[in-house]
Amino acid sequence: MIFKLNNENKVSRRAVINSLAGASMLLPGMLRDMLGAEADPLAPKAPMFPAKAKRVIFLYMSGGVSHVDSFDPKPRLAADHHQQYKEEFLHGSPWGAKRYAQCGTEVSELFPNIGSMMDEICLIRSMYNDIPNHPQAILQVHGGSTVQPRPSIGAWVSYGLGTMNRDLPSYVVLAPEVPYGGGAVWDSSFLPAFHQGVRVIPGQEAIPNMTRQGYADIQDMDLGLINFFNQRHLGQHDADRTLAARIKTFETAYGMQKEAPDVFDISKESDATLQMYGIERGANKGFGWMCLAARRLAERGVRFIELIDGGYDKYTNWDSHLDIRMHEPRARATDRPIAGLLKDLKARGMLEETLVVWTTEFGRNPADASPDEEGRRHYSAAYSSWVAGGGFKAGTVYGQTDDYGLKILSNPVHIHDLQATLLNQLGLDHTKLTFRHAGRDYRLTDVSGRVVKELVV
């Protein structure tokens, strides 16, 4: 590139801008378009084999949802309420259950709307993981390890497949509260930082500084000039992943200022759609808003969208030690919006290519040392998760626990197995989706996990 000097042998600002513009390097991302995927690590990547799903909506219920009070009802447990079982006392659910949809799957009356959608859901009643403690279980659900924070599943999917919309992050996290585990839940860890989840806080300003300040063309020139010198600097330090990630952050922020305001503006949605999600017109937060925002992000090409219900405060999560009836307000807040999301995705023809995952970090114990206990303790030996869309077998139940929900009787599914199966439906082999760090290859499923072929078509 040649800069023309003025009479004082100094480079004028106008000459620099004109030269950059003439070289088609003014706008952020232009080098990316010229150089291809090597300059854009988030460019869409082909799956390893034909995929059944293109994207994931991950519904994470923080705190530990009781399986026997949700998707694995136990009439025998209710009948034997307060009876001694070995060294403990059984505790039945305060809620009844009924069979829903044509498939007749039995679900707690806490979830009548999700129950009505069971014909679209593959329910797994035989989930288990390794440690019934929040920090370790949450790390395992998201990153596969109970020992140390590792890249979240959303970061792994971003790393494996890239994004379908370069103006939006590949991984977006809708989280009004910080959950147990904090930012490690959506962290990219040793993966390049641009695969980290971008947290959106529902409210008046979902993402700070999302609105452009000043004139767009002036901002384009400023960012274009910054991008030019950043790329030149990167060329001299091409081994610096932090620098590359910082440059990518500029581009993502620029793209989000163009697209994100429209994504999170639900004012043009119909009254029928808002009602389906349980949203009052004008609302800009709540789980219904989050579910609708997830659909809008999904249809605009975001690869992985996580919705987190629950924070550290025991009154805003599912951690019902004090009283299992604390599940009721949480179920009331999430049941209708989740069912609305499934209905909306199906009506738009998106469910078939979308994995909608509902999970928690563990279940809750159906028994306790005291017959007077009102709450439930952590329990990782058995819990429930479900998946809709993306080639999972709709209207089915996989796995079985005993009459009290204490033991898995058939078809156990470890969290690594579920992770492997989700990646499989995205066209990714969990044993080959690896990243070399600290002298060894790491993967989401650690050193185990299997694709549960019985769950998918």
C-alpha cells in the first residue's frame, strides 16, 4: 500500500483513509472476507459427517431439579410417604402426576404445558453423573470434568462448527442471574477466547453499549483503521492467540451493534406469539422473553444458545433444601415459555434441525434421615433430562429408575454419554473433536462417553 505525502512530507489523515478505502480494508471483517476461514476462525465449518441438527438451545435449570417431582413421578413413593426404607425415610411428592399427549408419558402436574408437548420430546429418566455437589456437577454438565474448569459445551460446538452469522456470536448465554459455577459455565477455557459465551442479561439494555454512538460512517472509518493496524500487528505475532481473540472481539462487537438491537426487539411479534410464550407486550425480561429471544437468535444463525434459570440465591434457583415446594414458582415461570418455544420452533419448521436440551446438574434425594424433612438433598445417582428435535426419538422414554427413584434399573446414561450423543447429532465425533493443551489432547467427554444410539433415529 502506498501513502501519498503532502507538501510537508507528512501523511494526511484523509490520504490514509482514502488509501485504506481504496484497498477495500475500511470495514472490520473485510480482511476476513478476502482471506477466508483462516482469517475468520468462526466461519461456518462442515461437520465431520452428515448432521441431523444445525444448532442447540440449551435449557439449563440451575440448582438441581428433583426428578421424582418433575419428569419421573413415583406413585409408590407417594403411597409410602414417611415410611422407613433401609436407614432413611421416604418422601413422596406434594404434586400429583398424569399422562400427557398421545404418547401418554407421565409427568408431574407442575409441568402441564411441557407435558402437552411430550410427543415431541425424548425423555431420559436414567441420567447420572459423578459428584452430587454443585461446583463439580455443574462443571461436568457443561465442560465434562469435575476436577477443573474446561471449555463449555457451547464453546466446543463453536470450535467445531463456527457460526452461521458472522455479525452475531456463535455462543450466546441468556442469564439474568449468575448461576452456581459463575462464568465458568460458559467459559472457553483453553480454547481461543472468541468461542466463549457472550452473556445477555434480560432487561432494559440486554447488552451494554449495543447502540451505536455518533455517525455510522465515522465509526466504520475508525474501526477500519484500527482493524488494519491490528491485522498488521497480528502478522508480526501470529502465535499470540490472545491478540487474535481481541481482534475478533472488535469484529463481533461491530456486528452485534448492527444486528443485536433487532434480535432483542420483540415489539413486532404478534399477540398470539407473545401469548404462546406467556409474555406481556412491552416486557423485556422473564423466562418467556428469554425463550423467544432464543428462537430469534436461532433463526438468525447463532449456533449455540444457552438459557440459565437460577442464580446463587436459593430463592431464585431449583436448590430446594429447605422445602421442595420451592420448585413450584420455578416451574410456573418456565413451563409455559418452554412449551411455547417447542411449539414455535415446530410451526416454523426449525425443530427438526434444532436440539432443544432441558437439563439440570443432578436430581434430589427421594429419601431423608428425618421423616419431617420438607426439602430434598442433592442426588447424582439418578435424575432426568430431555431432548427435543435434532433427530432424537420423539414421544419416547429411555431408561428406568426403581419405584422410589433411588436406583437406575435400566439403560443408564452418564453425562458424558449425553454430551457425546448431542455432538453426534451435530455431525461431530466426540473422540475426534479435540484441542491440544498443556501437552495433551482434550475433549468435552474427557476419556469416556458413548453415543447412545437408542436415543436417536
